[in-house]
Amino acid sequence: MSDTPRSCPTCGTSVPPGAPRCPGCGRVFGEENRCPHCHAIAAVIERRGTTVCAACGKPRVGTVTLGGDRPSVVAVTKGAAGKRAGTDAMLSRARGRTQRGFGVLSLATGIVTAALLAMIVPGAAGVALAVIAGLFGVGVGALTIRAGARNMERARGLDARAERAAVEELARARGGALTAAEVAGALTMKEADADALLTSLVGDGSRVDVEVSDEGVVSYVFHDLRPRPAQVRVESAEDEALEAAPAPARARRAKRADSEDT
């Protein structure tokens, strides 16, 4: 590929000649990967039997596909934290639904029992028993429904935690940079919801930041998940001469350096 750079302009990783994408951060190269809709040079994602642009989500084809059975596939796996949060969310949701159902049943039972007591037991005693039964049923029902609502709220929080964990796993697999379309395709959600999820992770920008390419593609960058370029130590001619010197000479040089430091 003639327009493949020697090093990635995004992360600085060396790029093999003709490579369609950066081996470090996954940035795509080549005019054949330019989207006719948003004009971004981006990969495509397999979604429901077709391929769509990873940047804008509109149908198109490209040489680099994320998802599916091609060599460039990056699988999304749930980490331990995401699996635990998902399981806890499922259990909390089940408890919440059970408590909410029992609470509604308690309310209805209390009201019906109160009505029956008022009709069966004559006089003030019937009224008193009806009030007691009604208050008991309504009280138990209200408390149970409230507990169910708390469990449902906890389940929503755990769902959000599981989604954030899945996004981080995806970002780690994709070299630390994601678009909303990539998250939507991998996690099977609406692109607007994926964008809102990514935006919630930005915070103060110290860990997750937003970058806009020259083509207008919005990417969410996870700084601590980006690959770091290899550090190359450049030896001077003096260092090379010292390495080639006999051991006594190296020892005298080291001793002299220690005395200069002190």
C-alpha cells in the first residue's frame, strides 16, 4: 500500500510496508478504506450480515474489517470484573422483580382483607379489624416494593459497570482507541447509547480523552491502554569505546565517575 506511513501518526509505532493498519493502535490507512459517507479513512464492522463504517455506522465496504472471521478480527472478551458485575446485576434484577410482585400482592391482599372484615364483622370491631388489616397489608406491600426498587436501581448500576468493563476490554484489544460505532457494533447497542457510555468515561480527560482526526472521526482514547513505543538507547562513541576497553580500564573509569559524583 503506497500511502502507508513508516510510523503511525497517532501512536508512533513502526508500520510494516504495505500494512493496512497500525499494529499498535489499529489506525487504518489507505484511500481504499475511505468512507464515501463521512470521508474518514476507517475500518468497517460486520453488523447483522452487512458491513458498516466504523466511524459513522453507514453501510460500506473496506479492506480492514473489525468483527467476523477475517485475520484483523479482535474478539471482545469479558473480564472477571465485567462477568461478576453482570451476574450480580441479574441476581439483583430478579430479587427486585420478585419483591415488587410480592409488594403489589400484599397491597391487594390488605385492601381485600380489610373490605371483607368490614363486611363480615359488625360494628366498630369490624372497622377496627379492617383498618388494622389494611394498614398491615399496605405497609408490608409498600416496604417490599421500595426494597424491590432499590434492587432494580442497583441492577442498573451493575449493568453500567459491566458495560464499562466491556468497553475497557474492547479498548485494550483495539490498542486503546475506540469510536462509538465500534462500541455499538461490539456490544450490540445503539450508537447514541454507545456514545453516551463513552462520554461518561471521559471525566476530566486524565485517563480517557476525546480526539478528532483530520477527517472528523471522533475517537475516545484510553491513555493507559495505548501501546508505548519501544525505548531505544542511543550509545555514544565514548560508551562504545568504554565497552571495548579492558576490565581494569572500565573499573578505573567507574571509580573516577563515582568520585566526580561525590
